[in-house]
Amino acid sequence: MYLEPRPGTAWSSPHLRELRDAVRTLLGLDDDTAVIIRQLICGDVGFPSLETVVKVLPMDGEAHRWTFHRPTEQITENELRAALLHHRPS
């Protein structure tokens, strides 16, 4: 079944899809593992107003999360690679 976004929401950006695909490739994830990338408003003093959270949720096993203190559109694949491979889930 093909689902469309809720009314008033936009399709994900090509950059967001590229980041999600990069996470899958870098971590060698299977199709049963969810990859969620969200841009959130950060209320912490001393950090930018937007942050990006990357979550990996396997069907069996522990979930993992990485936070980037910058908007999603500013995250490069090299930056993503460095963060994920430095703190690679076991």
C-alpha cells in the first residue's frame, strides 16, 4: 500500500533521502531496520536553534541515536560518515 503524507506536510527532501540512504549503506542495515531522520527545534542555550536527530531502530536489538547540532540541510555525507562510524552500533 502506498501512503501519502498528511495534509499540510511536505514530501521529504532529496537531501534527506540521501542522508537516510547513506546511513543504511554505512551501517549495512537490512530492510527491516528503520532509519528516522528528524529536524527538531533545540531549546538548549549555546546551541543552534535547529538540530538533526538520526535514529536507527532494528526489529531485534537496541535502538541507536545520533544528534547533530545543525539543520538537516547542512549535514554532509562526510560528517554523517564520521559520526556514525566513530560511534558505530554493535
